[in-house]
Amino acid sequence: MTSSELQKELETLTASVKCTVMTVCIRGQVTVSQTPELISASSGQTVTINCKTSSPVLGAGTSVPRMAWYQQKYGETPTLLIYHAITRNSGIPSRFSASGSSTDFTLTISGVQAEDAGDYYCQNLVTGKKQTPLWCHLDNKAPILTVLPPSSVEVSSKNTATLMCLANKGFPFDWKLSWKVDGNSKYSETSRGLLQKDGLYSWSSSLSLTVDEWKKAGSVVCEAHQGCQAPVTQTLKTTNCSE
């Protein structure tokens, strides 16, 4: 394959994501199965993802397998990791490698990092296009909580007291924040989890009280919870806050 032909194929692989990112496109009779469906790993471990096709996926007139691997992080477009079954795309870290031929293919992440969390796709590009997502993530990580008291300016001039709870470096993205004032629950929205460069998420939530409620409160608690995980709390003692 010449350099120009390779460049054209890479452009085709990248462009094909526009079709497959939102829907599963199936043409022809070659089907693709991917295992396992879910992987949970800790940083530094080796992750292996297998992909099997119902018949060989060789390009016309060539012995080069037409199999590609993609990674899609939460809220982002897919990234081409591997093409021609074993060739790492430019700019992809060396911890990503792949092997396989004919109908059996494997993607390996050696020494997985927090930033590798996301969906992984194998894609056959011969007669059909089908991708099966796999969610690869790290073990649940409780966020670090910080509770900020209302500003003295707000309390003195607006007759309101707004507290802010900041949650950082948590995983996965669906942790929720809730409030309690002297043991009584207070409803407040939690922001959508924001993916950071380190592969972990951050959230925030605000609680608005009247000045009277704030002055009478002995403590305000922000709690982070997710699924069956043990909740994490941070308490703000109002006696430690200046007027």
C-alpha cells in the first residue's frame, strides 16, 4: 500500500465515525462480537478486549485485515486507536497495542491509566460497519469534598446565604451531591460531572438559605453518593465561619 493510499484509508476511517458514533450501521453479512461487555480495572493493570468476526475481514486483493479500534471518552467524539488490525495510529500512546488476523482480534492496554476510561469499539470495514461498545473504567473513586460558606457581603446585603459544595477527583461520572442542615435534608441540584484531564470527574452544588436559617444552623453537611458506594461527607460548622 502506497503512502497516498494509506492516507486516504485513514481519512476514510476517521470519517466513518460520523456514521457510527450515534447509531450502529450494519451492511452485508459479516457480524462482529466483542467481549467482555464490561471491564473494571485499577491503574497499572493490563486490560484485554477481544473482538471476533463471523468471517475474515480482509480488504479486496490484499491480506491486510480491515479491522479498526476506537476509543470514545465521555462527552467526546471517538478517537481512532488502531487500524489494519495491528497498526497504532499517530499520536496514540505505546501502552495501546493490538493483534489478530482473519476473524480474531485483540486490543491490549498495558498499564491502564485513569485517562483511558471510556467506550472502546472494534469495527469491521469490509462489507459492513458494526461496532459494539465496551465501557472500560477504573475502580470507583470517591470525590474529595470542599464546602464553601456564604460571603459576608451576600449575608449582609441580600438577606440570603449561598453555600457551595465542590467535589473533585471522583469516578465514575454519576456521583450526586446532597445537603443536610442540622440533620435535615435540603434539596439542591448537582451539576453534570465534568471530565478532567486526569480521567476523573468534578461536580458542584449550591445551597441557598435565608440569613435567619444560616445564623440558626449549627452545621451544614454536603454528602456525595453513588450507587451502592459508601457516601462521603464534608461538614461545615457555622461557628467556625465569620459573620
